[in-house]
Amino acid sequence: MYDRCMDLPQIVLLVIIVAVGVILIVIGVQIIGLLKDAKETMRKADLVLEDVGFLTRSLTRGGTALGNMLTSLQSGMQLVGLVTKVLAPKEKK
């Protein structure tokens, strides 16, 4: 009669193996979901970093243009000063 039936330890071991298998499958599905979310988050972060890079390049170009404009304005003021010195009537002492 014992030849055809499983012993109690074998039944308990089978139940434990099935339970651990189910738990591992659930954990695997959860990890796959987390990895998909992480991939989407990384894609969005990459887009944000590209936008920040574009903004910094734009600000750098704007700063360079402003610097060039100020340098040109300073040169123009020096030229005006030189012309006024040359054209101004000289006072005699």
C-alpha cells in the first residue's frame, strides 16, 4: 500500500517547491516591470539632459555675443573720444 502513495515528507517537499517556484515567477515578473519603468525613466532623463545641454549652449552663445557687443561698444567709445580730442578746439593758456 505504501508503494503507490507518497510519503508525507515528499508531499511537503513538493508543496514547498511549487510555492518557491510561484514566488520566483512573481518576483521575475515584478523585476521585468521595474526594468521597463527604469528604461522609460532613463529615456525621459536623457531628453531633459539634451534640453539642458541646448539651453547651456544657447546661453553661452548669448554671453559671447553680449561680450562681443560690449567690446565693440567700448571700442566705439574710445574712437569717439579720440575723434573729439582731435576735432576739439585747443585752448590756449
